[in-house]
Amino acid sequence: MLTGRTTLTVAEELPVDPPSRGQVLYDQTVPRHLVHRAAVSEVFLTDLRVIDDTTFSVGAQWPRDHSFYRLPTPHRHDPMLLAETIRQAALVIAHQVFGVPLDWKFMSHETSYQITTAGLALGARPADILLSVTCRDIKRRGNRVAGMSMDITCHRDGRQIGSGSVNWSCVTSAAYQRLRAGKIEQGAVPEEPPPPVAKVQVGRDRSRDVVLSPLDRAGSWLLRVDRHHPVLFDHPVDHVPGMVLHEAARQAAALLINWPGLVPVACRFTFDKYVEFTCPVVVTPVRCAPTTSGALGVGVKIEQDGQTVAHGLMDMRIVD
């Protein structure tokens, strides 16, 4: 998830060694600018290795605890770590392998992940994660890559624990400015977010991590945007990031089912439009039929100005 039509302007392009073949390492993070992060602490990737022209291995490490990506239970990693890891993997491959310039803007169109509960188990050390990434449907604009789909399998300790996918495109900075002309307006954006729903209802221990606000409409909630949040808004952006929408879907599902301990072990999301700061965003969950594995299915629709801007389906499961 390149965080759902997320963009970042990188001020400097630091020299980085091209990816090589060999064993994936976990000794240090990749340069933060390659995954569009300002804080080094928010970089989960550690290495990138080439298998062939369209297949790559990506190393990542999940911390035993994180300031935001955490569950009410102390025994499991947050599956949203996999969503963020996939987002970062797509970016580092785009920049380092396919030569997408750092000042180009990325747009995520579809994302997915699924993970086993065993794969979320918290160990005595941080979890070393190996992603196997296959690129397909590569689109080019002239001699530049302009988008592709990526299929991903996730391994831990030699065992597959999950999978995912992402479809993204990218444009030049100039094209992005034309695309967003008249939409990038900061003056009308409220500085203070609206009051949150009760944190305990959405499995959070801090009110600042709640991304929904009460709405005078049964079964729907208002997106609560805090642009000062150090993780969800790691750097300034001109629209609501996709990971905020993922978290809103998770919290809306918890409110719908009235069970904050349920965990989204699978998620499929489509981003239809940019989500702007200047207009209210309504999040509506709906219960779906249970999955064949027994997980509770929850569909989520996100609307702005009466139009669907994103929608998805989450499989919710109890984990201890």
C-alpha cells in the first residue's frame, strides 16, 4: 500500500548501492527516503536482493512493540505491520530496481494482505520477515516504468505465514501538480481533529490513535484526521494516506461488531479517489457472511462528498 494514493516529495536523492544477489540481511534498515518515510524508526525494511528481472527478495524486521502498530493482546504482532511492509517493499523495488525517480508521485489502486495467527506470534526477539515479490503487468511511459502489480508471499523462520498484493502507478511531479490542481488547499483544513470515539471501543489505549469520531447517523462514523500523528502522518502530505483508511476500516469493524479484540487477519482494499482534508469523510461498515475459515467478514465503504472514495473487505478473527 503505497498508503492509498500517497505521495511524498523527497528533498534529496542520496546515493544507494544497487540491489545485488545473495542472502537477505537484517543488520540495518534501508535508507528512509526509499520507502518515503521521514523517521528512521518507521522503516521496517532491511534489505533487497535480486532473484531475476521480475522477482525479488525483501528483508524486513517487525519490532516486538510499536507505538502505533500494536494489538490489545501482548502476545501478537499487529497484522497492519504486514500492510505497511508491503507498501514499503513496493516503493523500494520501484526506486532501486526499476529506476523510478524519487520525486515522482505514487498512487496505490488496490492492495491486499492475509496472514496466519501463528505468523503474528510475538517471540523473544524481533521478527525477521522475508518477502518474495513477483512483478507483473509492468506498464511503461516512454523509457520509464509507470506502474505495475506485485504479488507477495511472506515468510518467517522458513515458513510461509502470509501473502499480499499491490497495484500502483506513478507520475512525474509536474503531472501530479496538474492532476491535483485546485485540490491542494490547506486553508480550509481544521487544525484540530474532532473528538474521538471511546478508545476502548476500538482496541486502543490512547485517544490520539483513534481515527473515528461519532456521527449522527446510525452505523456510520466520521473519519478523524490528526495531521500531527507521528506515525500516520510521518511527513506532510496533501491528502489522507491509505494507512489511515486501513485503520479507519479496522476501527469501524470493531464498532460494528462491538468486539475491539477482533484482529483483521486479511484485508482487500480498493482506492477509487484521493481523500481530501477539506471535506468530511464517512466510514460505514457492514457485516458480511463468515469466511470458509470461520473469520467474520466486514465490508467497509468510505465516502466523501457523496462519492465512494475507497472500499474494502476485512476478515476479522479472535487472537489470544
